[in-house]
Amino acid sequence: MVKVDLLKIVILVLGSYLPLVTAADKPKVTIYIESMHALDPYVTGTGKTLAIATTVQVLATSELDVNFQYASKKKTAKILDSGANACIVNKLKTTERAERYVFTNPISLYYGQRLYYMNNTDLGHDPAMADQQTVDLKNLFQTYPQKTLMLKANTSYGDKLDNILATIAEKNKRYLGANMSQTKLFQMLEYKRADFIINYPLVRAQPELSTLAVSGALIEHTNHYVLGRMMCSNTPAMTNVIDILNNRITLLHQQKSLFDIHKNTLHPADVAQFERDYAREFK
């Protein structure tokens, strides 16, 4: 009886101790969010944006001890350079960054800005303006010198596109207040305040625009899409974390979990192109 009781005690002690050892052995990593208002959605897993939804899925692994913190862009670079066990969400992998940090495999695919116009106009009947065709903006306004492009005032569209827009005559431009919403730009097309706007497919997919009959042309000399990853400190410990995250990413691709998250953010007209792009990038 004494031996049996002793055995029970040993089992109970080991049973309570082993989980602690397992938890202690998990790699600890701090995930930095560079937007204060986005911190809570990451922590609670309630964020609906593509970046948050995909990243939260990737980090939902029992192999890591993860905590989220906010830090400004200026501080996050210093944190990673210090060799801390840390990553930053939703970063583009550039040649310069790849020399200093380590990256996960791609997690999110973000479509670049497109040139939108109403289908029920002469543009909608021009074969050169078919949905998702590639358009040269400078040549476009030589072909349609009377057409107008609505832009947001005092807003940068990125270096490449800003340089292209600078070549278009001011007579072809109209401006919407910088504080107006992105969906308001689409309404400007509907109200015939302009012939073209530049906007993102993610905005086009908003429910309030679901019945708006527009097409979106790709803009030549700009990135049609970019890939978001996690960027981490370049240390042996974080290289191990990257391996764990990449295994998780591969599993989520196999399960089509990341595919479904992306698909749910798109307008139906963009899904076929997304399926081709996804297959190319997430093999």
C-alpha cells in the first residue's frame, strides 16, 4: 500500500512539473506592432484586416511563447538590431533588409493600386481597357485627352506612381479632399465627377461598393502586388523561430486557411486573378 501511494505521489509530481518544463523550453518571441490602434486586434485575434487575420493564424502555434507589443517604426529597427528575440509584422523583403534581418516565407499578398472606371461608359467598350489589362497612364491621356482622373489632394501614391502622375497634365486631374474616405473616390465615378480614379482592390471589395459596376486596369511600371512577411532579428535563436513559423505557414497553405482569408477580402471579379497569383507565389 505504501509503495502504491508513493508511486501515485511520484506520478502527480512529475505530471505537474513536466508541463512547466515544456512551457519553459518554448522559444519566447515578442511580436512588435507599429500601429497603436492595431495592437489590441492582434492581441485579441479579432482583427478583420488581411494583415492581422493572416498573421494571427500563423502565430497560433503551440511551439512558441508569443507576446505582442507596440513600438514605433524608429524603435523597432533598433530592437531588431540589438539581437532581441523579436519580429515585426507585415514587412516587405528588400535586398537591404535581407542583409540585416531574417524573414518568414510570404504570409500575405497585397494588390497594388489600380486605375478604375465605370463599365457603362465608352471606356467600358474599349478592348484596351478590359478589366485587369495593363495600361500606360501617360499614353492613356494621349488617347483620351478630355478624360479626367480624380486623385486625393496632398496624398502620395508611392514614388513610382507619383513620378508617373507628374507627367499627366493638370487639366486632366481633379482632386478630392485628403480627409475623405477611399470609398468616396468610387462614388466620384458613380456621380460622374471624374472618368478615372486610382484605388486598391481591397477598397473595391467593401460591401457598400458591391453593386458598383467598375473595372480596374493594372498600371504599367508599378508593382501589381507585394508580399507581406514577418521580419525578425538575425540571430541563431530567431533563425529557429523562423523555421517554426515557416512550417506553420506551409501547413496553413496546405489547409487553404490563408487562401480563404485572402479570398474573403476580394471582390468576386478579382478572385480568378488572385488564384493564379497565389498559386505562383505560395507553391
